[in-house]
Amino acid sequence: MPNKTPAIYWIRQDLRINDNAALMAAAKGDRPVIPLYIREDDLAGALGGAQAWWLERSLARLGEAYDELGTGLVLKSGKPGTIIADLIEETGAETVYWNRRYTPDGMRTDKALKQKLRDDGIDAQSFAGRILHEPSKFETKSGGPYKVYTPFWKAFSADPRIADPQDAPDRLTAPDTKPQSERLEDWKLYSGKPDWAAGFDDIWTPGEAAANRQLDRFIDAIAEHYASSRDRPDIEATSMLSPHLALGEISPATIWHRVGRAKDLSSENRKKFLQELVWRDFCYHLLFHAPDLRTENWNSRFDGFAWQDNDEAFDAWTRGRTGYPIVDAGMRQLWQEGTMHNRVRMIVASFLIKDLMIDWRKGEAWFRDTLVDADPASNPANWQWVAGSGADASPFFRIFNPVLQGNKFDPQGDYVRRYVPELEDMPAKHIHAPFDAPRDVLDAAGVTLGKDYPKPLVDHKKARNRALAAFEKIKD
């Protein structure tokens, strides 16, 4: 006989129907399900303005999906404990399910709420699914956390034990009386005033259906040259799945199995992509064991580093006005599209940290606000990796030369021309260092440095030496 007592399924960064353990548990036995999304105080929603644009559209599509399944999405604002307690009293629900999250604030909220619900006789359960492993259970042979990626990958890939993704339910049973829901449009997650994300709709389609289409496109048309081309920002060579993963529109297990079983994919391309997917897990592993990863150096010796407080230089970096074309192209792509190619992310981060000697935390905060794929683990872990202060980090003395990086990874200058149109007519030979171009080349391209395109903020060679000298003072 079907269980008529409704179950509350609390949604966080799992805006999908497929491969959703908490949803499937809630729906077991044809039990009525109340899908609930709570707008909390910066715990479960968007990390910044760009992701707020994404979240608003993703929630709209998720609501449509639940309508089609026979129940509706309930939207509430406030403290989870209060909202869930009120729903339990209103509906008679005896079970509350959710998928785990791994941010420090989120875990504290979930742990306290689970205990409170159980004390009150409510069956409260949490499930895995946001990442491929459980950080609390995955450890080194000595019983501690992994701090270096290579052994993490070796241990993980040796026996991943990733369950096959679960199919979405064909239908869901609605409660006899649907709880009142707030209106998504009243939330104004992305106000559009000013509408700086106006161009996002031409580039991105949030939602679970779009995530699966993008995975199909990646496997069918891009993955076959992933290993050799992934560092090239001038060509389509990456999966573009990160914003869908960030809000859980597709599960990492779905991606793992679909790529792992793709018939026409070489072992080299398959392994390289899966290693990048597992790097995301490694970042969550670090965050779980270092909850202050966003604010504190993993390597405490960097606490004494002589960062420069230069608002004018930071502002030029954010606007793509540094005078180094590959850096400026990346920062303008970020502002226009809410994303940036991964190789270029490393280049612009290195430039901010080492050429300008500005604290990596300022760059991390800017990325959180402007990236549609902002992630509470990957963002700080990757910034600390570039800074040299993180776990398994790139050494500080590895300082990217923006000209050489541009020449190597954007050899014809196509990426720069796309986002720095004032250099559109510069020849490939000089496009990554217009400040070194002969006068006749600049004249022919219609470029006057300091007028049409800025002169370099710093001399890279001198900036590199300055950064290395600062690093010498904190070396062990």
C-alpha cells in the first residue's frame, strides 16, 4: 500500500532530476514528494552576481520539470530549520532528505538540522552525489587527507566504485495539499540593473536538459582532441560543463560514466578529461579538511608575504586594461561571458599575484562574483595553486610570461582579436607584445599605445624579479 505521508526533499546545488539519490529516496513507494528550494543566506545559492543570473534561470527550468512530473517546486526564503519545521507541521511529513554539501557553513547547518529533526522523531537522511567521493571516508594509507593530487588520482582511479547514474522518476506523487510557494520572479536573484549579463543568453542555456546536450556535444565533437587541444583558448576544445556542475544540473557520476564508456574516445583523451573531473573532487577534499581555504593560506609561510595594496592596478586588471593582450582578453571574456578558458585563468591569476603582487584573495573574490561556474572549493584551491600557497601548488617561482604564453597557446592571436578588438589588425607576430612592435606595424594596425590600447602596467621582467625577491624573504 502506498505511503501517503509526504517526504520533503530539500534541494541545494542539485538542480536536476536524474541521478539524484535524495529525490529517489523521497519518492520511494510512491510517497508524495515536496521538492523544496530554500533561499538561504549565501549557503546554498549563487556565489556571486554571474551565478545568480544562472541560478534564476536554472530554478525556472527545474520548476517546469517538477510540474511535468506531477508535483511542483516549492520556493521559500529564510532559515532552513524554521522553514522545514513549518512544512512538517503543515503537511504531516515524517521524512526529510537532502544531498550533502561540503562547504563549512553548509555542513554546520546540515549537521545541526539533522540532529534536531531526528530528536523530534523525523527521519532525516543525507546522500552523496555532489562529488565522486566522500571526503570523510577517503584517506591516505596513514589515515590522513591527501595533500598531493597525483597519489589522490592514483588511489581514486584504482578503485573508483562510482555507481551507475539513476534514471529520473517517470512521475512523482503530489501531496494532497501543495504548500504555498514564493514566486521566483519576486526573488530578483539577478536584478538586471544594470544588465551587465545581457550577453549571457546568447552563450549559455542553464538547466539539466542543456547540461546533457552539452555533454553529448563534448563527447561527439570535442573530446577526441581534448588532450592535445585543451590549453588552446582560440579553439573549441573544452567541455564547458563546469557551470552545469557548479549548480548540480548534471552529476559528476553521469559525466564519469558517459565519458568513460564513450566508444570512439582514445585512452589518452579519456584519461586526461577524467583527471580534470577528479581534480574538482581533489579541491573538495582540500576544502573538507581545510575549511578556511578561501581566506587562509594553506602554506602558512605565505602569511608573511609582502602583498601590494594597489587599487588602480587591480581595477585595470579587472577591466582588461593591463597592456598585456592575453591577460586583457581573458578578463574581458570573463566580464562579457561569465567564463574564461582554463589556461587563461592561470595566466591572469599569475599576472595579478606575481606581476602585480596583489593578494590572491582579491582575485578569488572577483572570480566568485563574475564566473557562472563559481565553485566554493575549486575557486580558492586553484587560486592558491597559482599563488604557490596551496596544497600541491605550482611553485611561486613559476611565473607565467604573458607574452610567451600568448604566443604558445594563441599562436595566431585569434583569441586576443575576439576580445580585444582594438588589436584586430595587429599581425600574429606582434599581437601578444604590441609594446615591442615597430612603429610602422602599429601605424598599419591603427594602434596608438596609451590611446587605443594601454601601455603595460608593469615591465614583466622587472615585476618577475620583484616577486622573486619578495618570495626569498619568506622561504624556509
